[in-house]
Amino acid sequence: MSLDVARIRALYPALSDGYAWLDAAAGTQVPRPVIEAVAAAYAEGIGNAHGAFPAGARSDEIVARARQAVADLVGGDAGGVVFGPNMTTLTYRFAYTLAKDWGPDDEIVVSRLDHDANVRPWVQAATRAGARIRWAAVEVPSGELPAGQYDELVTDRTRLVAVTAASNILGTMPDVRRITERAHAVGALTYVDGVHATPHSPIDMVALGADFYATSSYKWSGPHIGAVAARPELLERLSPDKLASSPAEVPDRFETGTLPFADLAGVAAAVDHLAGLDPDATGTRRERLLASMAAVEAHEQAELAHLLKGLSALPGVGLVGSPRRRTATAYFTVAGHTPHQVAEYLAARAINVWDGHCYAWELTQAFGIRDAGSGVRAGLVHYNDRSDVDRLLNALEDLTSG
Ligand SMILES: Cc1ncc(COP(=O)(O)O)c(C=O)c1O
């Protein structure tokens, strides 16, 4: 089963504007069914949650459907899916909550591969609690996060290990399973950042050993909403700060204020869209997601191979990192041009890429490129095709030869 990318692209109104959208790692475009689901929720009329009248019940139903959709996407439990404005805000909330019972005898482990949203909230919460912070190092120049180092980093004092399922600039997919097994062996919790990984391959948070799995729907064709999935029993043990008057049950008690109901209708529609990417996939939505995301991975990896081969052949283009397992994300520098100049040059040719540290704060520093503007990122998803990649390669060839 290969993807019918032309059919998929036709579902995305924004993709018809003539640009090559290679900025997916910063956020994806939205297909028509998602736009329509958000519009339909508003058109039908939205009441606040738990109201006595039908519009309130509709909002309750939207939230329940969105929780089930995210659970299906990541292999979690709908009763443990927490929504928030974005992953960063949710991670701050969980860090603050978990750190309530950390003290000077405790340690946490963060990694230099991670987006800063899975580093700083933990570092700041641990610092406040007087706990020790231990850092997992990235191998330079490969950009790998060797899992073996966790044997020494994780001790019987470790309370939490925060690690990414994929680097948002290099695409590196570390051996999360091995890392979480080590954490669980000493009774530590694991917080896995799945924001970059989720759109690129089938996800099974249980197989990954993630006690918490964070994701953001705007990276997989949905609205700007973050979610953290956890086992409901684990959430039951935690006491986030909350209003006296707001729901005390799980997962609601982790959600401050009113949820964006219409956008949540879009979250469920985005998951349905992903499940339908392989039209031959059958079975439950979870089964269709697994099949569709496997087809997505195969398509993206083929385009990535073409992109990496083309970039390596260009004089003056330097690829950053060479991880063995990676998402369809390439990060590079161009001799004689700052990353921002390259991005501007490409934008003038209707090619969207991201430039700069992309919040991979520690990683760009580890590679020694942060102060020089870091790099240029081309991030592919399922809707990118060969013409997008070739347009980028041709434009870079013009830039480096001219
Ligand atoms: C790997 C990774 N983690 C975390 C984040 C932060 O996500 P959010 O924008 O939902 O806070 C991003 C955003 O780009 C990301 O790529």
C-alpha cells in the first residue's frame, strides 16, 4: 500500500498556493475535513461543557471523541488524555505537578537531543525543588543519543526521565524503549516528547514505555492544541493546582479553564484523516492508523533518501547529523550564507523552510552552530511529494553554484 499523494494533496486547500511547503516540522497545513469539522461545530452551536441543554452535551461529546481519537493515534487510554493549548504549556503543568514531591535527594534526567520544551520545564521545576539534573549527551557529529549512557545516568535516585521520540531538527529517533526500561527498573517515571515523532510513523506509547506521551495536533494536520496521554491510574496519583470549583476527576482536573471545543472537533477529524491516508486499510480506527502511518513512513523515507542524496551532492551544503533511524527531516548549513539568508532566498522562490535553532537549544549548541544562526530545516510529511524535494534541491543548486 503506497500513498496516493496527489489525492491527499487535493484535500489541503493551502497546498494549492504554489509554494513547496517544507516547513511541516514547524506545523502542518490542515485538510478540508478538519476545516469543515471546526466550522460545523461552530455552525451547530457550542454550549459550555456539562450544560443542561443540547449544545452543552454536544461539547461534552466533542471532548470525549477527541480524547478517544488521540488515544487511538498514540495507543493510549482515552481516560488519560489531557488537552491544553500546546505541548509546552502542558509540560510546564506536569513538571510543576510532579516536582511537588521532589527534594534534594532526587534526580531527573533530560537530554541534549530534546526540543527545549522537554528540557527547561523539568530543569526549572527540579531546580526549584533542589533536585539534581543529569544530562544525556548527544554524539557529535552523528546526532545520535546513545541509550547506553542511561545505564549510568539513571540511578535509584532518579524520579523522572524526559526524552524525545524524535529530534525536531535532525530527526534522530533514539532507542526510547531501552531508555524507558532503564528508568522503570529504578521506579522512575518517563515523559516522552512525541511532538515531532507522531506524524511520521505508527506510535505505540505502551511499547515505547512512555508513562506520559506528549503530542501536538498542529504537527499532524490538526488545530493548535497539545495533548498528553497517560494511564488514568497514574493521573489519579497526581494533584495539579486547580480551582476549587473545577472538576476533580481525571483527566479533567489537569485542564485549566474552558477547552477549545470547536478545535477539538478538528482534532478528532485530523485523526480520522490520518487513519484514511491508506484507503485500503481496514479494521478499527487504531488498526487503520497503524496501517496508514506505516504507509506514511514508507513514503516519507523514500523522499528523505532522495533529499539527503541530493543535499550531500551539493558543494557547500553541510548536512548536520547522520542518525541511523530518523524522521523525514533534514538540517543543513550552506557555506557563505547564514541560515536565515538561505531561508529568505528559498522563500523568494516559493519554498518554505525553517531556519535557526528551532528551539533545539542544547542540540544546536552541542554542534557548535547556535551562535552562527544554527541551520536550515526541511521537514517533510505525508503530503510532500518529489516535486517539493526537487524544487528545494534545484534552488539550492542555483544558490551554491551562483
Ligand atoms: C519535538 C518538539 N517538542 C516540543 C515542541 C513544542 O510544541 P508546542 O508548540 O505544542 O508547545 C515542538 C514544537 O515544534 C517540537 O517539535
